Amino acid sequence: MMEITWKSSAINISTLTALFLFSLPGNAQEEEHTHAKYAIAAFVGGTHVGDTNEFTLGIEGGFNINSTWSIGAVLERSERSKSSTLILLGIGWHPMGPGLRLQLGAGRKDPSGQTENVVRTGIAYELEMEHNWFIKPYLAIDFISHEENEEVFGMYIGKGF
């Protein structure tokens, strides 16, 4: 059974930021014509494990199949007593146009020095800027076999091509 603790102020801030961004008005049809097919982004954030938050860096590459679906790959590294690396392939669903992204992925992670299977569910909102640059607040849960579940939160900064 999954237990999520919301003691961390960083997770509370990330949750409030995501709720605010998802409530912003927008017109998905206006955004559709400028959305890039390919994207690469850097991730800066944290991984919440037990009662601690660990600094996390990552990189993501993606391909927008159309305005509703995308696929991508993620490489992340969390700093802890034994550093943890995640390699993940995933699919994204954009039910309201290219901004809101609901994600599901599967991969491998070594949270305690031993490689385990992981399934990630995530939610993000991509905010486009000039010249195909974007920022994307992100919140995810990693379900790790034989390990405690982890919450991942942070921000992607990237460029579309």
C-alpha cells in the first residue's frame, strides 16, 4: 500500500504551484500550431524518500506524435548516501492540448544500490516561451519494486525543435 507523507514544505509548494498553473485559462487550439515535434530538457528538483528530500538532476528527450500524445526517455540522478539513477521510457497524454501532460513510464532504478523495476506516473504543465523554449513544473510518483515509493518534484527547462 502506498503511503505519501506531505510533511515536506517543498512538496506542498510544488503541489500549490501545479494547481495554480493548471487553473490558468488557455486556448489549446492557439498553442497547437507553434508546438515543436522534438524536445530536450534539463530537470532540477528533488526526490522525496521517507522523511528526506534528495537533490535530483535529470535530462529528458521527447517526441510529440501529435497534439494529444508524446513519447520520451528520462535519465535522472538523485544524490543520497548511495546515488540513485533512473532510466525510463514513457508515454504522455495531453488531454487539453500540448500544455497539460499526464505521463506513464516504466524503467529501472537503483535506489539502494540494487537495480529495481519502476513505474512512474507524472503530471506536468508545459509553458511555452519565445523561440520554442519552455519550462515545465513537474510532479511524479515512482512505484519501485521491493523499495519504498518516491515522490519526484521540480522543474524542466528545455527547447523544442
